[in-house]
Amino acid sequence: MGNMSIRNLPDEIHEALKHRAAQNNRSAEAEVRALLVETFEAEQKGGFGTRLRACFEGIEGDELDIARDKTAAQPLELE
């Protein structure tokens, strides 16, 4: 496996990374590794919508082309 160093990382990014790592019970190095792996896996596999559509590809109804209703919803009025 390869190794690398990241230089000139802004302090606020470094602090945010350490905070995120602590929330995930990982070291900062493990957090960076996880972020890189997740990014490249998502790039290869596509996003959630792409993967969800692939699960149901070929099922009848997949060819429907329904225009999205973009009108604003009315707020709920409570008495």
C-alpha cells in the first residue's frame, strides 16, 4: 500500500477532520483514508439514485417518463 503526506492543509480543515474522526471513533489518518475510499467507490458505482435505479432496471414501468410537479406546496394551517 502507498503512503502520502498532505502538506499545507488549512488549520480549520485539519480541526474539522479531527473532530469528524473523533465522532467516527477513528484517528485522523483513518478518517482521511475512509473519505478517500468512499469518494472513489462512489465515483465508480455512481450515487444512490444511480444504484437504486440499477436495482430495478428492466422491471416493467421503468420506461415511464412522468414530469415532476414543481409547483410550491401550500403551508399547513392549524386552527
